[in-house]
Amino acid sequence: MKIKALTMICAAAIAVCGTVHAQSSVDRISVHFSTPVMIGETTLPAGDCSIQVIRGASDSVMLELRSAAGNGDGVLVPVSRLNDSDVDTNGHVSVILSHRNNSYLLDQIVLPDHTGFQVQE
């Protein structure tokens, strides 16, 4: 549980979320990472990043992450839906990172209504 708390503190310090464009759900999120973040096998550099929610014809959902630095194509990552997260969002979108082997990895995105997305490994 200590690691989870540390991860939450680090994520709060590292990721500041905002800019939501959607009717009733989040479709695009802007975030600033103060350290590089691993997405699968790809490392996004520190700096501004956009996260696009891509909903498939079925219940499948993917996130596409793009660095504002424009280094290469976007990174697609499959996610599952979170329905009742216990993360306190303070009314904002929260990006949760995990810390493993000296790297930060994208773990969850939690929306103000406590729904969101869990990255599938």
C-alpha cells in the first residue's frame, strides 16, 4: 500500500490534467509530464502530451498518446474501463503513474466521476 500511496503522490506531482473536449465523456486530455513516461515499449519524453480516447465499434477502448514535441507517431495502448475508482480526483482528471525499474509507467486515468481507464499489460 505504501507503493500505491507513493505512486499517487508522484502522479499528482508529475501529471497535471485538464482540457476536456466532449459531450458527456472525456475524449481528449492534455497532460504535462515532468519526467519521461513509458507506454508499453515506448518512452514519451517529459513535456506536454495529448491523450485521445478511441472508442471502437464494440466495447473496446484504446488510448492514443502523442508528445507535443512531435517525436514520431502516437502510441496506442489498450485499456479497460474503470467503473468505481477510489482515487480522490478533486473534481479533475487524474493521471496515475506506477514506478517500476527506475521508470514511470502509465497506469490509470481517472475521471472526476470516478470512472476511467486502466492500462492493460
